[in-house]
Amino acid sequence: MRLSRYFLPILKENPKEAEIVSHRLMLRAGMIRQQAAGIYSFLPLGKRVLDKVCDIIREEQDRSGAVELLMPTIQSADLWRESGRYDAYGKEMLRIEDRHERELLFGPTNEEMVTDIFRSSVRSYKDLPLNLYHIQWKFRDEVRPRFGVMRSREFLMKDAYSFDLDFDAAQTAYHRMFVAYLRTFTRCGLKAIPMRADTGPIGGNLSHEFIILASTGESEVFCHRDFLDLGVPGEDVDFSDAGSLAEIVREWTMPYAATDEMHDTAAWDALPDAERMAARGIEVGHIFYFGTKYSEAMNAVVTGPDGKDTPVHMGSYGIGPSRLIAAIIEASHDEAGIVWPKSVAPFDVGLINMKPGDADCDAACETIYGELEKAGVEVLYDDQDTRAGAKFATMDLIGLPLQVIVGPRGAKAGEAEVKDRATGERETIPLASVVARVTA
Ligand code: ATP
Ligand code: MG
């Protein structure tokens, strides 16, 4: 992509309304624009990151055996009356009336709708286990939308819903998602810690929030240092092996970890000081087993092996990809701007032509640009006629993992500079080795 043809509305000044670094940097890097309180456009650079994050989420959901579908944003109020949540949900729900005075709503979540889809066609335990997910915009009329896409009113959510015959099978479904989440957040360059969450009237211990430690987090969290050293399962993890999944979950739920809502001060006080981390955290995911709450209310039953009908056991599993982007920036930035983990960077490389119009610079850049594109590398080529200082500042701000810098003197000598955004290290290499260096 040539910067001269791209749409990258960089802000030079710090926007006053932004209280936290991710919000500031997303606005400054031209990733998002606020359209109304808590409602944002994702501009081209932001859209690329959102797509990368969603691709990772999708791959890990698919790997775990979940099946993607797409449910609408607009839902019928009647469906929510069946579960009793139409009135219970309160003011966070955006209620709408159509021209025929039918009551609709903009979905804040999809338990009712997915239960309706399930009951319309699944009859037998033989069709289980089943896990259906989608990635769709949600609307919650938050009292205090703030921090940009971290807590917005319209936001993207990956929500998955599992259906199983009994508690044991549902527990395994829960474990599958737990492991998929560990892998998802790690691939996004984050260390997410699963923390016990409130299960409400359902009881048990099958509810966890996945929390990123960050000083700007909204919740106070308490966890054991051991989490920093725990390994995340590899690609080869066997999602059909219930025993090994349970073992991974056991390992990841052994050390103490709780948000302030669930904090057990006695257990905490018993830990040696050096092993404790009291910090702030950002919730990026939440998984929850809720049993037959919706299936009973909405008559979603399957015939078991004994020929008897039973309400199906369900769980729901959410990740907020738009909030996740902000969390990644909170965890990975410096004074100059964003430092993207490779896996979610909007482009792999920024190519800087320090002097457009200079024949050597132009020729060298065109060759590198063409070859990188041919090699499948995503390049943002700054071919604009602007000051070198401004070009460097923009590239640092948008945080692409590598920069290839071509100046008139280097181009004449047949050389380019390669800069690693995270470490700041620079090396001068022959123009002919740039592609090999970048793809290494
Ligand atoms: P919170 O306690 O932060 O309001 P929640 O418990 O309401 O979150 P869930 O209903 O579990 O969230 O939604 C699943 C995921 O969706 C969350 O883990 C989070 O990543 C994301 N999410 C929820 N609310 C918002 C929001 N207002 N803006 C952006 N992302 C959100
Ligand atoms: Mg909420």
C-alpha cells in the first residue's frame, strides 16, 4: 500500500478527551474516529488490526471445534420475553420499534437467539456436542462509555455458545474454550490470566474472566506470580482429549487469581509477599457455564440415550476484539507510539523513501516495494513528499514491527537501513538483502 493513496489521518496533537494511552494512540494513529458517545468508526488502519485479531480468534475457535455462523444485530423483543430478560435487562438494552410498531432491540448478547436456532433443529443427543459462535457488533447503552473502544456502547464481540447433554460434557466444552482462549490471547501477544468470576445462582466454579494486567485497567486484581511462568498449550493440543484439557485447566486455575469482586483476603494473606501481584486489569474475555437457564425457559430439549427429553446444558464464551486492540496497545507501546506484536500489526513493514523525487531513492524503493509485495509481505510504503522527521515520527507512531529506510546516500551506495520498532536497533544492509532480512 502506498501512503499517498492510503487514508491515514494522523493527529499531531494529543486529543484532550483521551484519558488513557491506548485511546490517545488509536486516535493519533488514525485508527478510529468517534461518531457519537461510545460509537466509533474503524478507519483503515484500525480495520486492518481488527481483522487480524478476528482472524486469530476465528482460527482458535475453529481449532477447538466451534462452528461459525452469523446472527443479526437486531433481535425481536418476543424472544427475550421467553427468557424473561426483556424486562430484566434494564437500560443497557437499546429498544427499537419498527414501522409496524413491533418491538425490536439491538442485541447486547445472543443467548436467546442461539437457543432459538438450536431448538428449531436439534433433537437428539447424537447431534451433541455443539458449539456455535459468531463475531458480531453488540450494543450496550453503558452509563459511562469511556476510554475509546475499551468501553464503548457499540462494540464487536466474539460470542460462542455450547450445547451439551449433561454437566460433564458441558464441563469439557468449557475446558475446550478455556484452552482456546489461552491460545488466542497468547497469539495476540498478550499474557491473559484466567480469574475466578461470579457464577451467581448457577454456582460451581465454571466462570472465568481473562484479564490483562495493565495500570489503566478498570478492575483491581490479585494473582500469584506463578502465572508469569505458566506455558500455553501449543497448536498440537488435542481438543478431543477431555483428560488432557482438564489437566491444562487445572494447572491454570491452581495459583491464586481473583478480581476484587471474588477476592478472598484470607487466602491472599496466606501467600508470601514475594509471590503476590496486586495490580489492575482489563477484562478481555469471559467464559461462563450457565446450565439449563435458557434451555428450560425456552424449551430447548434433546432426547438422551435413555429416550427421555432433557433441557440442554449451555455455556457462553465472549471475547471483545475491539477492546482487545486497546488492551494490546496498553500492554505494548512506548513514548513514540504503538509497538504492535507481529501477529496483529496492520502491516508487516513500513518502507520509508526519505527523498521522493531522488532517482536513486525512488528506484530502490520501487524495487523493494515490488519484491516485498511479491513475497506476500504487507508493506506500507511512505512515498509522500514530506519531511524525513515527520515520516519517522509517523512510522514510530503506527508501530509496524519493521521499518526499511532508504535515503539518497544509502541508495547510491546500494544500501538501506532496517529498524526494529520494538528494540530500536538499526542495521545497514545491501538493498539486495532487504527482502531476505524482512522475511527471515
Ligand atoms: P464489563 O464487566 O467490562 O462490562 P461484561 O462482563 O459486561 O464486561 P461480557 O458480557 O462478559 O462483558 O462480554 C464479553 C466480552 O465483551 C468482555 O470480556 C469484553 O471483552 C467485551 N465487552 C463487554 N462490554 C464491552 C464494552 N462496553 N466495550 C467493549 N468491549 C466490551
Ligand atoms: Mg458490561
